Amino acid sequence: MSLDTAQQDPELPIPAGVFAEKVTSVEHYTDRLFKFRITRPPTFRFRSGEFVMIGLPNATKPVFRAYSIASPSWDEELEFYSIKVPGGPLTEHLQKVAVGDTVVMRKKPTGTLVNDALLPGKRLWMFSTGTGIAPFASLIRDPDTYEKFEEVILTHTCRDVEELKYGQELVAAVKDDPLVGECAQALRLYNSTTRAEFPFRGRITDLMVSGKLFEDLGVPPISPETDRGMICGSMAMLRDTKSALEGFGLVEGSNNRPDTFVVERAFVD
């Protein structure tokens, strides 16, 4: 049996070494974007901002893809935010999941977009495009983020206005959250679009280099003395934002060598 079949087959065995979890909720935002939540294995531990490999039990050898865990490390469920890719070996079928369906997940989380990979600083910038907001959805719901930084600025750039909805709802909910709401008053969201009419338009790197981003937010330009950065998006966005941050004097770090900014490359082919 192949992935040409969208239906899950209860006769197919669950691969060894993975968790098999149930879908608890699904929400579609546009014809290209959706989120879903699954049960969390009692033994599964991860750091906010990490990703994990997930797939579907609809083939004898399931296809696995890297997905950032959008929920924080303390959440009782696991949330994922996904694009819908027509003909994609996984997302073609993943977008059709419903409550009660099974999702398989490998047991080892990893990733560079974690607080431990950054040196202490005053202001944390989270630069995201599209579904690249997912790891930051985890981090802005984690109290540790606000213990480490005085101010957190999440930038989310998409083509169209409706694609910004996930992030807008997320930030509003975080500020009302009983666990992190008080701390999250330090959180600011900066949205921009690249195609649709919107108060802030343009690629985030262009807005950085021109200085408009800082002018709009009323903050000084990025400085290695005070600012730290995280980047998640397309290959071009990663390259250009990395170059922009290096232009401000920041240095790329990693889990083994913390520094002033980090990049997640796991989702780029």
C-alpha cells in the first residue's frame, strides 16, 4: 500500500521506535495553512522551540518530515502548524486528518531555536515567515523566555493578510494566559505582508536594512550588546536575514556554542 491512499489503514503496523498519538483538534486557516494538536506521550520531553519528525500510518513505510512543536514544553498536548502542499508526500494527506486519527512521531526532538543556544541579552528578535512561526509559538508560551529577556519581538511576514491570523490569535491568547500572561506583556508582534495591502509591507530583511522596522517599533537598531535573534523561514529568508544580522554585528551560535543569533535549517531542502 502506498501514500496514494489518504485513508488510514488499521491493518498497517505502527513502525518500531515511534509514538502513535491521536489527533485531538484540527483548525484550517486558509486553503494553504492549518494547525492540529495530538496527544502527548507521557514519556516525551522536549525544549520549547525544538522540532520532531512526524508522519502518518498510511503506508508500510511512512514518510516522516520535520515539524516544529508549536506548543510549549509544559503543554499536555502537542501542537503543529503546517502548510498544505498539493502532491506533497506527507502534507497531501496530513491536511486531511480529523479528530481521532493517528499520527506517528519519532521519539527524539532536536533543534537550534532554543533559549539555551543564545547568550543572555535584553531584547530577543524572532524572525519568521509563513509556518516558520511555529517554533516561536512554542517559545512565546514558555515562561523561561521572559526570564531570559526583557523584551521579545516576534516578526511574522506572509504573502496575504489572512495568513497572519494564526500568529495574531496566538499572541492575543498568550497575553491572556494565566501562566505567562503577565510576563508576556513584554511580547510585541510585528506583521508585514509581501503581496497584499497592509499597513506594513515588504520583506522583513528590507524593512530591517532600511531601518523602517526599528522606526515602526520605536526601538534602536539591532546591537550585539543588547539584541539576540532567532530565524525560521524559507532558504532565501534564512540567508538574507542571517546576512542582515551579521551586518549588525551579531554572530551565529548553536547548542554547543551559544552566541547572539541562531538559525533553524531543518525545514529547508
